[in-house]
Amino acid sequence: MPPARTVRRAVTDENAEAIGTQRLTRAKAATLTDDVIAGDPPKKALTTKRSATNVTTGPLARKRTALGDVSNVAKKDPVEKDDLKKDVLSRATSLSKSAKPSGIQKQPARLNSTRAPLGQKSSNAAPSDLKRSGSGIGGPVNAKRVKSASKSEDTEASENVPPPKNGSSGKMKTEEKVKPASVEVDEGVDLESLEDLAKDLDTEDMDDPLMVAEYVHEIFDYMKQLEISTMPNPDYMDDQAELEWKMRGILVDWLLEVHTRFRLLPETLFLAVNIIDRFLSCKVVQLERLQLVGVTAMFIASKYEEVLSPHVQNFVHVADDGFPESEILSAERFVLTSLDYDLSYPNPMNFLRRISKADNYDIQTRTLGKYLLEIGCLDHRFLKHPPSLVAASAMYLARLVMNRGEWDATLVKYAGYTEEEIQPVFKLMVDYLAAPVAHDAFFKKYASKKFLKASIVLRQWAKKWAPEYLNGAVPQPSSGRTPS
């Protein structure tokens, strides 16, 4: 039994375990030389390995370890590291010196960097125009839109003007477009001759994909068919027990003020008024719910026409918190289901822009036409006339006030109506202008410089010439603003 105990102590002795860890293996013995002691730290073995990788033969590796142990390698490494550090520091300092803003030296670089692309854009004006017309998101166009949320309507004429071709200026085009205006429609002009006069206006836009010159005739023919199906009942107020035409005019006048405050598109206003009239044509509404119908119609129209429509909370605030958000949303669903979700209303602004093309996109005439076109929203007497006829009458009266010349064959072609067909709506507009101001918000909107004081100009003209026109005088634009 005693010998067995001695064996266990020898095996479990801590010193014996320590010795076992210092024992050399065959792999260590193969890498070390005779001079290396087994108890040396492993760094020397690593250095011999690193030196062995640099030497191809075995005897040379032994001489390297035997000649000057590892101190030579230890001396060379710090020197190389110091040299590397010096190189890195020198490069870093040179870079930092070049990166430091010198104030005087860096400004020409910035100016050159910004001037170079501007010079290229000015030299390559033709391709930049093509890009702007194809994408519609060019730089100058965005700048106009950002600056003038309030001046968007004034710049519509410049946006629709086609770019000059073959180095010709816009003035030359205006002279060319005024030439067909001298052709009078006295004895009746054939459709073929009208098409010949109108061809030049559409062929100029063949290179512009935004103008869709290939399909423009088919589009407007379809819109003239569609406007008949989207017209409301002109006598729907007879079925309303609590409403009158005057209340409708007050509601639309208030919506005009809301439309101006939110800076919405003109198409949004016309669509909202059409939604109100079509809804009231099929549903009976109480007086206390009339404002809710107007707010809901403007909310739906802004969703349909605007890129970024106002939030429903904005309409709640505009209505003085008279209707909660949930009530407006439920009214939106009810109005849309009543209209069968049919919002394909041919907007009068589209017809006005089409006629303005034949008028050489004159900004003053067009602004007056917008004012006269919005009269159709306020006055219920225009409900029985299609939007295309109201737009043609607005342009006809605006040209008469501005003395723009005869209603020639080109204008007849692009408007779709002759002077005889325009006369009934023309007299309605003159009668509205001659009467006292009934809608203050509407009058103040167009009395500003933004709209070239259109309401004031037309009121002054109506005071002088309205009685003669209402008594049956025939307008003669060629001789000025005086009737025959």
C-alpha cells in the first residue's frame, strides 16, 4: 500500500505539473538550436521563424541565430517603424496644410467650380430645353414654382409658350401668329380653310411631348363630349326646400377665399364647384349642412388635382371647427358614392389655355379671361352653358376689352364657337360686370397687382360700354372697344 501512495503523490504534485508544461515537444525541438534553452520565452522562437522565412537555406538560418541573437532584429524594427512614422507624419502635415482653408486661395476654386457648369449650360441651350420639356422638372422651372406659390397663375402663360426653333426669338413667333388674325370670318369659312390656318399652331409643338400635338384634336373632341354628361341640373334649386341661389353664391365666394388662402390650382376651384352642383342636383341638403358640402367638395377636388393637397385638419380649421374631422371624412364618402366616383370633369381652364394658344398666349388677355371664367362659378345663370362655351366667351370679351383684333378663323377653330354662338354668354358676363359688386372676396382677389387688377379694369370698361352692348349692339373689336 505505501508504494501506491507515493505514485499518486508524484502524479498529483503541482511541481510535476509545472515541469510538464516546460517540457519540450518535438516540434519545438525542431525549430530551436542547441544554444537555445527550453525555458526561454516563446518570442525567440517566433523571431527565428521570422528570420527563417527571409532565408531560403537552413544553414544560413542557423548562422543568423548564432551570430548575434535576436538583438539585431530588435534594433532594425524600431528604426523602420520610426522611419515609417516620420513618413506618415510628413504626409499628414502636407495634407493638412493643403486642406487648411486659406481664404484667398480657395475662393477662386469655388468660383471656378460653380461658373464652369453654368457656362456649359448657357452654351448648350438647346439640349437643356429639350430636357426641361421632356421631364418637366428642370432647374429654372422649379425655381419659379418654389418662389411663386402665390404667383403660379401669372406664370402659366410663360410655361405654355413653346420654345423658339432654329435660333428664332419669341418676338418673331408673335409676329407670325398675329398674321392669321387678319383673316376675317365674314361670309362663312369652310372647315378645311380653318384647319389650314390652325395647322401652323400645332405643328410648332410636335417636338414637345408635353403638348401632345399628335392627339390634341382627339383629346378636345372627347372633352367636349364629356362636358355634356358632367353638367349639373341648371334648375336643381327648385328641389331644395331650404336653399336659394343667393346662398350658393355666398358659399362659392367663401370657397374662393379658402382657395386663395391655400394657394391651390385654378382647376381645383372649378372641380369643387362642379362637385357641389352635381351633388345638389341629386341630393336634398339642409341649410346647416351646406357649408359641409362646400368644404368636402374642396377637399375632394384638392385630392384629385393637387400634387400636395391640404390635410383634413386644415379644412376643419378653416370651417371654424364647425365640423369634426370624422364628419368631413364620412361626408367625403357619401359625396363620392352619390357621384358614382365620377370626377372626370372637363375643366374650363383647359379650354381657356387652348384658345389662348391662338391668342399668342397674351398674359393680360388671359388674366382677364380667368376673371370672367370664374364668374361662371359664382353666377348660377351659367350652369346651363357648357364649360367650353363659357371659356370661349371669356376670351372673346377679354380680347374685346384689350382691343386684340377680330374673332378670326383661327380663334373660331381653336375655340369651337363663332361670334353668333358666343353672344348669349357674352351678354351674361357684361350684365354681371355692370351690376354692383355682389361677391367681395372674388372682387378683391382680382383687384390685386398679381392679377393685373383685372376686376377693376373690367368694371371700368363695363360702366362705359355695358349699356350699349346690353341693348343689342354688336361688338366690333377691330375698331376698338366702341360698339357699332
